[in-house]
Amino acid sequence: MIATPSQDGVRLDVWLDVSCLFKTRSEAQRACKGGKVDVNGQPGKPHRQVRPGDVILITRPSGARQEVTIKAVAERSLPKAEGRALYEECIRVASPDEQALRRADRQFRAAQRAAGAPDKHQRRAIRKLRGY
């Protein structure tokens, strides 16, 4: 059931799950609690109410940022095609610094694959670089 703009919003973690931006609600909650989701320029808490017109900025594990504008809200699961219709993706050109960081990350991962499985210290360094 899709809500109209005049109705109250829904929880951020529920909307992120319904809109297929995250696979599960618990994954969306972890991202919100970890500071990876911003709503209208403020940190997004999982219990925050979102409404049509809100702008959400999601920082993905690779460092890429995804910016979406909410077009509609829904409380229950929908088919993926309908879930993706709940938001409009804002195309953003990556800055030269972001591009250089992504390029370095790709090269680092390629070198790691060639060297074999990383040990405990290398895994921790990788997690630190990715911001976990």
C-alpha cells in the first residue's frame, strides 16, 4: 500500500528495505547505526520517520555514495519493480579525489587477490580502509 504525501511517514529502516536499497531491514538498521545513511543532511537513525521529498545519502562499502529522493512511502514489501518506483536516483559525478580513492581501492583488491587470501592483520586493514 503506497501512502500519499499528506500521511505520516514510515520508519527509515523499513523504507530502505521496502524500496530494495538494502536486502533486509536488519542490514538497513546496521547501516543507519553505523552512520552510513544521512537524511536531509543529518544522520539517519533507524526509527526516523521519512516522507516524500526527503533526500537520502547512502555510503556504500566501496566508498561510493548513492543519493536518492523519496517519491512515495510504503510500509509493506512490494515487488522489486514497484519498490524501485518509490525513489528517484540523483546522478552525481564523483569528485577527482573520490575517483582516485576508488581506483586505489580496486588496485589494492586486485593485488590482494593475486597474493592469495589475506591474513588476520590484512583483513583488519581492509576493513579500516573501507570504514567498517
